[in-house]
Amino acid sequence: MKAAYYQGNKSFFIGDCTPQSPDIGEVRIDVLCCGICGTDIHIYRGHMAERINPPQVIGHEMSGTIAEIGDGVEGFQIGDPIVVRPLDSCNHCPACKAGYRHICQNLNFIGIDSPGAFQSSWNVSAQVLHRLPQDMDMEIATLIEPLAVACHDVRLGQIRSGETVVVIGGGPIGMLISLVAKSKGASVTLAEVNPFRIDLAKNLGINAINPVEEDLEKYVIGITDGAGADAVFEVSGSRQGIEVTTELCRTRGRIIVVAIFPEPQPVNLFKFFWREIQMLGVRVYEPDDYEEAIILAGSKRIPLGKLITSVQPLETISDAFHSLDTTPNNLKILIKCSD
């Protein structure tokens, strides 16, 4: 069995992965596929060096089957297809005690703060497992983790049927938020500057425009009879994206900040006062969001397969990361970790 070890400086090496018997409360997983996430690219670029201990196996968007079960684990069987919700909470900080374990103040994000899924054999706590339907395509199942992000964002954004939603940024999460919001009955417009991603969004059935070529504010005001959007999701992480949110949002509308902004950004607070706008930060997911994502993926109502650019063997992981880092026309590359 093999694993991909990230060693810093945009490089990996392929080494052995010796299966270890699971501890009490753990299972051992045969990892089938693991997707390369935007967070993985941040690690690759050296932006999260303080959280990584090279050489380390990273990765968290995975699918696999249970190979071995440790003592004390109930409700699972060997051979069960599963995905991992990669959040290990401390259970005693103020956030955990308040019921917000997914944003634990001492959160161990598995695959970042501890070893992840770019390996053939992986031991994790049974508490973070979600069982999949037996007939689910395991490559599609790899997208359940990012789909759960979108389900969480749309749920906290309180998106309802008939509402007008604008999503700024057409990366994997922006695409998935658009698709989940559409599944709720919302009218969605995606703003994206990359022509390839605009074409992909349209192929997915998403209304998409390029704000460089078309006035986004004028467009949204036009389709809402002057009111503005009910909800605006900022997923681009750009200064232009966050600045325009207040210009697009209707009276008592919602701005949902999905992207990570490492630096403070200018926001028109007068518009918040004048229109009684609400702003909400959203982060990762909760167990119910995973279950919703599994149901959505299994229903095939969302064309998840169209988001997958390619599926590559573990041995080519360095090339896959380089491709995603340098080629904006790639969206989601999956790494096959075992047969």
C-alpha cells in the first residue's frame, strides 16, 4: 500500500503505507479516491505551514470502504462504503459546549492538522464516518465533502424557493452553492470571470455572467425590478467581490461570506444601516449537512460528475497539484488511492 507525503516546497514523495490495526473506537479504511481541495492548494503554496508537519499525508475529500473495525465501534460493518467528515472537536471549549462542535475553538481538521486521506489505508475515529448507499459511485462520493460545505452555506443562508440568489466566484464551492440553491427553488446567477468556468456553469444549467463584460449591479437590479438579490454569496475571496455585495443586496437581504479573507476588507457599512442588511459568516459543515449531501448525491439531481476534471493515480499527485495550481481551467482532480 502507498501514500503521498507532502514535504513542503510544492513537492510530494510516494512512500509505503503499512496498515495499522485500529485503536478502540476507530476503523481502518481502504481509501478509494481523494479529491484535491482548494485548502490543499493553499498548503501546497506554503500558506498554511504553521499547521503542517512535513512529511505529512494531507487530503480530506475522500471516499472508501471499511477494512477493519476496532473495539467499541458499533453500527458499521467491514465493507461498508463511507465518507469521513474530517472534523475532530475537543468537546470542552465554549463553542463545543454551545453545540457548535464543527467550529470548535481547538478544532483538529483531519487532513490538515493531522494525517489525511492521500493514502491507501487510513485509520480514523468511527464518530466522523457517514455511511453511503451501496450503489453510490465512489468517485461521485468524493465530492460529498465539498457538497456538504454548500449544503451548510445554503442552509445557514436560509435560501427559500422563489428567492433571487447571486453567487460571486465560480470555483468548485461556488458551483456547488449555485446548484444546491437551485435545488431549493431559488433563481441563481453566478458571477465569474473565467470563460471556461462560465461555460461549465451554463452546461450545469446555472445562469452565469462575466462581471468584467457586463455590469453585475445593473443586471441584478434589472432582474429584480429594482429590489436587489435576496441573498449574495461571496465565494471569490476578492476585494471586488466583497465590495459589490452591498450593492447587490435588497432591503433586509443576506450577505453570506464563504471565502477566506486573510486581510481586512472595505465594506460599505452605510448600506448595512440603510437597508438593514444581514451579514453571515459560514464555515465547514455539521453532520446534518453531510447527510443532506449524501441524499443529494445519491438522487443524481445535481450533475456532480461534470465537475470532475480528471481521475489520476496516486503516483501522479505532484503533477495533479501543479496542474490545479497553474491551470485555472481545471476544476476538480481526484486522486485514486487504491483499487
